[in-house]
Amino acid sequence: MTAKSTIKADPYAWPYNGVLRPDNTALMIIDMQTDFCGVGGYVDKMGYDLSMTQAPIAPIKRLLATMRDKGYHIIHTREGHRSDLSDLPANKRWRSRQIGAGIGDQGPCGKILVRGEKGWNIIPELAPMDGEPIIDKPGKGSFYATDLEMILRTRGIDNIILTGITTDVCVSTTMREANDRGFECLILSDCCGATDRGNHNAALKMVIMQGGVFGAVSDSETLLRHLPCLSSNTR
Amino acid sequence: MATISTAQPFPFIFDPTTTVLIVIDMQRDFIEPDGFGASLGNDVSLLQAIIPTVANLIQICRTYGVPVVHTRECHRPDLSDLPPSKRNRGNPSLRIGDIGPMGRILVAGEPGADIVPELYPADGELVIDKPGKGAFYATDLSGHLESLGTRTLIFAGVTTEVCVQTTMREANDRGYDCLLIEDATESYFPAFKAATLNFVRAQGALLGWTASCTEFGAALND
């Protein structure tokens, strides 16, 4: 018999079935790229206050170290496009130019949101380690036009812990995609950030409506207090 | 509109401006005499024989402005997209990811996983790396085809009954009209190729149409 373990979360103790182990659970770190939280990147170029998207860096770093130690799956994502922009919808490009940060155009950190450019890299504080899959995605969601679902199914992952930026755009889209596919999702409020405080709060609130319409919300401190490791859970 | 009146099972009518050619898995490991396919005991001369026809088909499409998409079956170097069932099935002596005659077998970036030089993609042509047999699953092919306004897909490549047929079935379910170029596809097993052509044409083009490269070129030239 495997012991049940859950994390205190809103609106229910997560995961719903109490089956929480390193082998069936992944930490997803979404788009912690210079373009979204670094000086000279895409978000900076649009004129937003970087402190909001930088706020989750320290909590994610602490969480990442512990979850690596305990043997959990770690998955990173990067939003970016092929260098020939063949996977960049025309309307996405047009809108980015309207706000003065054209995707594919030259910025202080190379071509904005283009794979292989300096600004597209994951920030050094949260650099992936060997063996941790990196998902390159052309959209906001991490499932569309990627092999993420295949990797999750191949590894037998049922539970996804979502972190990264930005809360209301890429994290929320990915959580909705994952939820529709039957994955059990938890989002950590202090490990996410948005370009607007109101949007961050609203995105979290939407999760908990209707008994947890997209999953549950917790924070990294609560998670770390209760997170089982391999040995304590296989008895 | 263009018409191949001699296509099977009945005439194939298509708009060249919304048509895309998909060349499946013409990779060195499947086709060259010192590749993975040959090392498993397969007769690769059958596959090598279609290279000139596939090259001709690609040239026809480039001439008439029909976009060309190339696919490669291969996996991430860490094999995180390789189902254990695929790696271990049949307990083979050489597994995907092992060192083979031309680098790690079916791993992205290795020489054996690349496309044969005679059919190498031109600059700007889309290359899809796929972890499965079908080119739609776990790839970004759908989005590319949608952005091109694609309605019709022309198929070539190897092997007829595995990756070509799987991708055609995926495409057919997604609403594309599919034409398989009979002399631009091949199998290690001629009987499987023949059976696949029959599957495609059966029950009133249940999966699509078939025609020769010459017939396709002539329709574009009309």
C-alpha cells in the first residue's frame, strides 16, 4: 500500500487522489527567459516593470533545488520561433510591432523571441540541467505544436506543478491545455509573475472557481513543507 | 484548378496554390547501404531506386511554387520522447539511441538521421522532426499547413506502409485531400507497398488517390 500524500492548496488538498510521488509528478518552469524577465528583453522593451516578472526567480530557484534532490521530473519551456519565422503567425508579429517590440526584429539581446538568440535563453539562475527536457514552443500554450504531451505520457507523469511567467498568459494557457488533457495541475502563486498585478491575481482566482476548474493553487513554502520524497512514499 | 484524369480510383482535382508536397523520411539511415536499415538486413536498393523520381518530383514542385516539406523520424538526444515500447520491442541487437554505423541511431543531429544529399532541403523549406510514424503527432506540422492555407497534400518518401501511410491517415482525418505518388514511395517489402496502394484507393478513395510522378507533373503543366 502506498501512503497518500497531499499538499495544502485552494480549493482542495492536491492532488485530488493523493497519489503524489517524484515519478508521477513534474515541476514545469515556464519561459524564465531573458526576453521575459531580463534587461533588454522583450518585456523590458515593451516598457513593463521587470520587478514583477523577476519576483518568482528566487522562489523557483529554491523549489528547483529541492525537487531535483527529491528526484522529481523537471521540465523547462521556452517561447520562441524558428529563425526563418515560418512558425510565427502574421497577426502575432503585427501586434508585437504595434507595441514597439517586433518579434524577429533586432533588440538589445538579439532578435526578439527567436530561437538561439541571447534574449531567448533561460536565465542562468534557473538553467536546465542535463536530462531535463526543454520544450520549445511557438505559442503561449506548451502543448500546441510541441512534443510535451508525448514526453509526459512516456514518463508516466500525471501531476504537473506550474511555475514561471507570465501567470495570465503562458502559465495559464499551459494549465488549461494540461487540464483538458487530464493532467492534475497545481499552480504556485509565489513562483509565477505577470506584467500586471491585477492580471496575476485574476489568473490565480480563475483556477479555484467551481471547485477547482483548472486545478488548485498553493505556494512554494507550503509545497516544500509537505512534498514527499521517493523513500518516504514507497513504503 | 489542375486535374489528373488518370489518377486512381478516379480523377484527382486540386488547386496548386493550396497544395503542399510532403517528402517523408528520406534519411540516410533508412536508404544508404551502410545505414541502420541495411544493418537490420533490409534490401535498401529498392529504396535507393526512387531517389531520382523523388528528386524530380521535388524539382517540379519548386518550379511551380508548391511548397516542399521534409520529415525526419528521430528523437531527442536524451531520448525523452522515445516510448520504452518503441526502444525495447523485439529485443533488437541495436536500439534507437545506440551508436550505429552513422552516429547514434535515429537521434536528431546525427549524420544517419539526416536527409540523403540528393534530396537535401533547400533554404527556407520546412523540415519536421517527428518522434513517431505520423508527421502530425507531437510536431508543429498542423500549424504550418494551416498558415499556408493548405487543402491538398502530395505524398512521397519511405516507407510506404509505415510512415507514409500513417501520415496520410492523419492528414485524411484532418480533412486534407491526399495524393500518393506511386513511383516516389517505396517499401523494403514490395507486397506491403502494393497493399498500401490498394488501401488508399479502396472504397472510393477512402484515404486518398494515387498517381505517377509524370501524371502529377503533366497536370501542373496543363
